[in-house]
Amino acid sequence: MSSSQFDGQRKPAIVILDFGSQYSELIARRVRETDVFSLVMSYNTSVEELRDLAPKGIILSGGPSSVYSEGAPLCDEAIWGLGIPILGVCYGMQLMVHQLGGRVEAATGKAEYGKAPLHVDNPTALLANVVDGSTMWMSHGDSVRSLPSGFVGLAHTANTAQAAIASIDQNLYGVQFHPEVVHSTNGMVLIRNFVYQICGCESDWTTAAFIDEAIALVQDQVGDKSVLLALSGGVDSSTLAFLLNQAIGDQLTCMFIDQGFMRKGEPEFLMEFFDAKFNINVQYINARERFISKLNGITDPEEKRKIIGTEFIRVFEEESNRLGPFDYLAQGTLYPDVIESAGTNLDTKGGERVAVKIKSHHNVGGLPKDLQFKLVEPLRRLFKDEVRKVGRSLGLPEEIVRRHPFPGPGLAIRILGEVTNQKLDCLRDADLIVREEINTAGLYNEIWQAFAVLLPVCTVGVMGDKRTYAWPIVVRCVSSEDGMTADWSHIPYETLETISNRIVNEVKGVNRVVLDITSKPPGTIEWE
């Protein structure tokens, strides 16, 4: 194994030690945007592990704790003697000061949250080309009161005397602000300075490099064995299907379970695209009546989700036994899934986790115990935006690459109350109109999700001089970066008017269209 590999995976050039910050994952993303590979690891990763990984640099994340509090997360103190450049961010900087003999105390007077102008006092390599007075994002209630021996101040703000510090001789740096967030106007300049000027990293984390490495790793892992992939049509499973097809060809079998809750025309499109056009072996499982019968009389949204998830497992088990046997199960697990499932106890060796889960378009629970699969997860080190880049390079069309997120239970949770075939047909037609008009207006790629919701009530209307009593459709369009928070998209009135006119005129059973203008929080993106 070469030094560029990490138990079959590439070793990280930059390691982010996570102290519980909501931004730890974002730091990793920003480093990767510089074409340098990074990984988030637990704050208590030992020096021996770090020495074995031999990263070019280490970043200590922020966190909600105070370094002087009992039980505060602390890193292995031997880290300071590794000779590897280290950047402490917020809590990470305070920890550096605390463990090296400086003093950190609760801020007297004003704590500092939000935007603050950064005044550069010493433009070292870390702050080279960071504009004096540029905005940085602050979020701290503690401050550095005295620096450890050998450290100097690099920058300050109106309320923070030590906003950036360094011990040049030891290659140790700290910033009290968050350069990784979009609100920090010169944050990426600082990150690039650390990655390239201080750590000496090379720009080698590219899409082409990932594809070549992933194909080689899959071939080495799988050999001549058979692999099963649950295909949903989303960007993750579609990219994985293309990647595995290049790697192992006919050894791959994709299973597409049509539970009857897909958007209009999607099952037909997926089969035509994957099977007919690209000759990827896709087994189509028509389970529409099976799923809809299980939802008869069910109105509670959580119960609907559980029923759909359970039924998916049963269908998957039956069909995999019929089509198999298979040695491996391929999953479109992404890096955020790995981080979320492991927290700060991330399995840094890249091994299998204790609880194996199917990551399907249903996000269902654990596999049945008698299905003994080994996992193939070549995307598990990628973020969503990186998957999209890989998909494009592999030849996926934009309609899949840029596809809006779609819930696992599909339209079943966009129909409030009981799900029936009549309501599904109605919602499919309305949803298609929403997406068509958003596309026509050139807004699709600017919106995180755009869809329709069918309400379980009827309203009075007048159509053709006759009173009607029909369903209302809710139009939901939101803008977001990651789905964690979202705001309603400000769609032009002309587009909304066209959507409304088309739905009430073209969709049978609908006489009213309303617009959801609720942000997340307090609302959620989906209605159920």
C-alpha cells in the first residue's frame, strides 16, 4: 500500500479534529474546494494514529465547550510536538492556547457573535492577501487573555484583541473567527494560505483522480463476485451505478423497486435511460399495488413512513433472493452519512460500522439478518457536490445530476391523509406542472426543492358556471444550501400565475392553488 492510501482509501492531506462544531463538516468541504483531500476525525484521535496518517496539516474545529470547563474535549497534548502545521479555529485556537500555557477566560464586556471587521496587524503567511477590514464571522463567549510563550498576535477586532495568533517557529496558528462560513469574506483566502503556503499541499483531489482510484479499489475488493445495487434514480445511486458499471460491468445488477410513489414518468425514464440506453442491467420490480394496499386507511405520516420502509425491506429481501445470490451490496453512502452515523467517534480506519444499514431511497432500517452482504461504498468519502461532479464526468445527464432531493417514501408523504391511486394521479400531474414551469422560468438550478402537495380537504370553487368541491394543491419552493435550514423561494408572480392556471385547468380534481411561504425553521421542507 502506498503512502497515498488509507486502508484502501486515499490518506487525508488535511485532518480536521472535530470538537463538536456545527461547522466541522464545512471546514472539510472548504479544504476540498482547494482540490486537497480532507477528513473529519474525532478530537481524541491519538498522536500515533495521526503520525501513521502523516497529514500535511491539522485543523482543530470549533466547539460549544469552554476549554477550562470540567469535561471539556481535549486533544492529545503530544499533538503540539508532531512538527505538523496546525490551525485552531475558535475553540481550537483556545485549546491551543490553554494547553500550551496561555490563558482563556470568559469574555468580559461583550461576547462576539456575527460579522466583525478583521484588522490585520501582522500579515504573515496565514493572513497574506487577507484584506484589512474584511468581514469575518465570530461566534464565541470566551477570549484569549494571554498568549503562550513564542506566540504573537496577528489580527484583532473591536471586541477581541487576539483574533488571530501564531507561533511561526512551531507552525502553530489560531483564529478566533470561522473562515469556513460564507459570511467570512476572505475566509477562503486564509484557508488556501494554510493549505498551500503553510502546509505545502498539492492540488490532487480531482474528479478524474477519484474515479480512477475508486474503480481500482472496487475491482480489488470485488474481484469476480456479484454486486447488487438498489437504484432509486437519485444522483447518488445513479452515479454509483455508472461508476460500478465501468468498474465491474456485467457483475453488477441494479434493482429498481417501483413502489408507486414516484413522480410522473420517472420509472419509465429510469428504465429507458439505464437499461436501454446505457445497457446497465436493471431489474424492474413492479410493487405498486403491494405498497398502496398496505396504506389503505392509514393517515398518520410516521405510520406511513414505517409501513413503506418495512415493505421495502420485504420486497428487497424477496427479490434479492430470487435474483441472487449476491456477494456484495453497493450503497450510495456519502461522507455526511458516515460523519452523522459515527459522530466524533468516526471510524478512522474506514472499516464497517457496527450497525449496517441500507441507504436506499427509503432510508430504511437494518438489513434482515439472513441477508449476508459485504458492503461496497465507493462514494463514502464524498460530499454531495463532489458526487455531482463525478456523475457529470461519468456521463450522467443534467436532469439527474441536478435533480432536486426527493423523499424516500415519495409522493406518499406529499399527500396528507390517506393515499389513494386517484390522489397519486392528481398529485403527479400537478407536481409535473410545477417542475415544468420552474424549468421554463430558468429557476430550477437556483431552487433546492420545488414540488406540489395535496391536502386532504375539499374547497368550493366555480368552474364553467358550476360550483365545484375539489382538492387544493400547495406549491412549495425553497432555497437552501444543505437542507438543514431553508427559506421560501421568491418566485416571480408571472410564473406562479402560470402554475396556478395550468393546474386548475389541466389537473382533474383540483380547483385551488396556494403558496407555502414558510421558512425552515419553524416549518419543515416536506409537509409530512
